[in-house]
Amino acid sequence: MTLARGLGLLRLLAEERGPGLGIADVCERSRLHRVTAHRLLANLMREGFVEQDEQRRYHLGVEAWRMGVSASRVFDLVKIADPSLDTIEQEMQDTTFLLKRSGNEAICVARREGTYLLKFLVMDVGVGYPIGVGAGTLAILAYLDPEDADRALAETETKLHRFPSISIPLIRQMAEETRTRGFALSRGLIVPSAYSAAVPIFDAAGRPIGSFACAAAPDRLSGERLDFVVQTMRREAEIVTARLSGRPQHADQAAPPKAMKRPRTSVHTRAH
């Protein structure tokens, strides 16, 4: 339990994009008693995973950075998927994103702005987003085991105050629709002028570990254009899955992975 709480505080600090968190902020967001939060933070500071600045606000420490660097060497989804991101950008021309699951959220780990005039930079690289909020995370949620999905949504529910148009029942409905059609689609729920579509990326065991997502104007994510976008991203997702599995991928390979069979910056609309 203590380990889980400590890891929860590290995730909390990793999500913070501002000037750090004071103890009151930490307690409010973690729902921990002040004494418990102080004790956990003191232990993390002693080990170098957390630091405190002159304003007594908490930040991730150097040891957290070192572990992140080490993990990225072992499993670098960005490096594996980078050629596919370039291909998607060239063929679709719209803004595209690569997301990677991390606990109960998904992190935007790469982005391509595309060459189309109107760009929707709705996600920032390095920022985590609640599972189920937006097409990119829905594509992951839809293929999680039920217990895993429930745990993720329990945490997402605590963050929905930032997304007034979204509820847990709506997320569950959209996840079911994603499984049925094989891709996620969000129509202006976060930014009214932006649609987003996404397909999952699986590991060798068939578990969803990330997704390719595209954000564009409604007319570029509907009808035949939507079919083209989904087919392009799905093809590249299958190539990445094959690379993760250590399997050769041929250009004429038509059969999707087993799991799939289950049903660079400018205009700038920001959101999840």
C-alpha cells in the first residue's frame, strides 16, 4: 500500500506542468492525509525521486529522470513507430499523434503537424491524458481487459471536471462503439471544431500499449475520407505491432494481428 501511494505521488508530480505542487495541492489531488503525504514525500526526497524548491513546491527529482531515460532505452515506441508516423503524415497531411499507455493514462510521445493548412495541435508531447478521454485513449481503453479498464476509468472519473462534456457512461458507450467498428472516433467533445480518430497499437501478447491518432476538421474525418484515414493508420499500426513482436512485415500483408481483429507547431486548438 505504501509503495502504491508513493508511486501515485510520483505520477501526480509527473502530470504537473506548472510551477510544481504545494503540500495542499498534493493532498487535494491524491486524497491523502497531510501527515501521510508529508511522510511519503520526505522518503521520496531522501531517495532523490522528488525535490522541493525555495517556494516549498514539489517536483520530480533527478532519480525519476534517470529511471525514465533508462526505460526509454529498453522500450522506445517512438523509435519503432517513427517511420510509420512519417508515412502517415505524408499520406494524410493532417496532424497526427503517437500515444503510449502509462498506468491509467496515455502519454503523447510524438506528434506530426502535417502539411494541411489547418492544424489541430490538441495534444502536447510529454503530456499524459486520462484513459477514455479523446479518440487516442479510447482506442486503448476499448481493448483492455475488463478489470484493467475499470481501474483506469476509476482514476479517469476523478479528472473529468476538466472535461464537462464527458462522463463515464459516455466513455463506456464510445469504447463499445470502438470495439464494434475497430477504431475510435470523437466528434468535437473536447474542441467543438475538431474531430479525432484513432487506432490501437498492440504488443506481442495482444495488449493495447498505444495508438495512432489524427485530429482534423469534421469534413476531413467523415465519409470516404474517414475510411482512408483509418485504413492508413491501421496499416501502420499493424506494421508497428509486427516490429514489436519481432515478426517480418511485408507490404502486401493483409491479415491484421489477432488483437486487431477484435471487433512538428501552428493554428492551434488545444485540448486533451
